[in-house]
Amino acid sequence: MIDNKQTARHLIALLGAELLGKEFAEMLSEEEIKEIYTLSKAHDLAHIAGDALSRAGLLQGEAVKAFQKWQYLALYRYQRVSYEISELRRVLNDEKIPFMPLKGTVLREHYPDPAMRTSVDIDILVHGEDLERVKNLLIETLSYRFDVEEGHDVSFFAPSELHVEIHFALCDEKDKRTLSLGDPWENAHLKEGSLYEYEMTNEFFYAYTLAHAAKHFYVGGCGIRPFMDMVVMRRSMPRDEGKVKALLDKAGLSAFAAYAEKLCDYWFFEADCDETIAFMEEYLLAGGAFGTVEGYIVSIQGDKGGAYYFWRKVFLPYKSMKKQFPVLNKCPILLPFCHVARWFAIVFTSRRKKAAAQMKASQSLDGEKTKKIVDLQKKLKLG
């Protein structure tokens, strides 16, 4: 977990300065700025922290170069995403294929500066019956390179090497919360001025964003950015709170949403902090943008210990095995052989090191920390 709470306070204040137009008036030492750089980089927010520090006249020497690197990278990523989304819009409109941009592609337009909301990929939803047409269109018209097809999306790499995910469903079958929200197409409308581009209602988009954050929070952490997204949506995407509550209740997200809102208020609007919010903050800050291995392990083993984790990772549930080995749908009797094939695939590939690190972390996980994470998950009604 993160040690320097003052560094966290400074970083959140800097993010708030950029997000909400607040003034950052504190004086910082060179060492404090270095710590802010390390923490903001871990959360992929160094470009925003750098802008705020620069506006406050606090950047000098080597810190200028360090932060500028991420500011230039953020601008490059923004321009690359902008180009690709414009190309996708063009070809999908030309072919009269309904589509719906998701996640960061939508959110960045609501930030004070769209380049603040960086993305490493583009997510677009299409109807299942249009998927083959879209796949051929991207490969033949835009020279995209096929990557992989999974349970609810198909991944490509654009010529710029930007990752593009074409969703034919909003989520996979394991994501019960998002599934519970309902059909995204029934909760969307045509974007103003467009014949084929759809956008979710503000209520559905807010609930969907929270469902996505909750999923990542449960398996290790989701970083600071989803909570910045919440602040942006609260300020620039008006919604019917009754409809939002109904969606969150239906998806079992009310507890998570309530605490997430409290954390936003504590971070960006000077609200009080209780014990739960303090540990949420600690858990999130320690995990960076992608969460911690410890959090991922606890999401699997709970408080049952390392032996349970070992068993779950060695013998995946049958439903998960069917995804990796479709032959099981026709021949379930082959399950033992598929387990062996999976073990060989782990042992003799680069996956071996990751699996070994996770097993080691499971065995050494602190009991008190595990209990705190499990208690937090229960309080947020996750899992």
C-alpha cells in the first residue's frame, strides 16, 4: 500500500485543479515533485499533474523534462485516437452500419481538454449480425490487422498500432452486473446529426461506467481515473437520478456507487472521510492504473488461503475451460486432457513467470491485509 499520504493529497489537488479549474497554491520541494511524478505516472496521469504543476510555476530542472515526456505522449495518443475514430466513423457511416462508441472515446469529449482523458484503445459496439461485415471492412478498407476474437469482442491493430476492439456484446457472460443493466441499444439514441452513430442515454452510460469500474476494482483496483470520469459525468452529463438509481439497484451496484460517490466528494470536493473511504483510497492508490496482484488474488481466494487459490488456478471451472477449449462443448469427456494441455501451455510459454509470481504472492499474502480487502469487497457488495 502507498506510504506517503501527503503525496496522494498533492496529486489529487493537482488533478482537481485541472479538472475543476481550482487553484493549486501550495509550495512543493523537489523531492515532493519527484514523488508526485512517480505516483501520477503509475496512474497514467502524469500529463495532467504536469500541466497543473506548470500552471502553478512549480516545474523546473529535470522535472520539466520528466513531465513533458508524458504531456507530449498524451497529445500524441489523443491525436492518434482522434484520427482512428474519425476513420472508423467514416467507413461505418459510408457502409450504413449502426455503431456506438464506448468508454474513453465518449468520456474524453466531456473533459475540460479532451487530451486529458488518455486512452490506449478504441471500443466500439456494433450489432452481432453486422460483425462479419465490420471485420472485413476494417481489414480491407482500413488495413487493420486482426488480433484475437474473444467472448464479446474482436480486437484489431490499426496501421498506427492503436488497439481497436469491436464489441458485438457489451460484456462477456461473466460480467453479471453489466448484463443486468439491460440491452444497450434499447437504452441509446442516434447522436445528433448522425444517421448511424448511437450514444447511450446519460443514465445508462453512467451506470455502465460504474459497472466497468466495479469489475476492475474487484479484481485488483481501477486507479484514480474512473473517479475523475464520475466527476466529469456529474458536471457535464445531466441525468435523471431516479433512473440511475433503478439501474444501479438492478445491477447490484448501489453500494459500490454510494462509496464511489463519497470517495469522489472526499477527493475533489473536500468532504469528510470515514474508515471505509480511507481504505478504498489506500487500495486504489497502491494499485496504480491496473490494480495489484494481491487484489487479484483475493478476488479469487477470498479469505480461504493460498491452497484454495492454487486449486482454482490449476483446475479452472468447466465454464472457463469451455471458452479456452471449444471442443468441450461437443466432447466434455476430453476435460482432463484439456487441463493437461493448458498446464503445458503455461509451463512452456512466457505465461510461466506470471503464473509463478501469482502463486508466490498468494502464499505470502498478509492475513490482515487479506481480511481488510475481503471486508471492503463485502461492504461494497462486490464478488
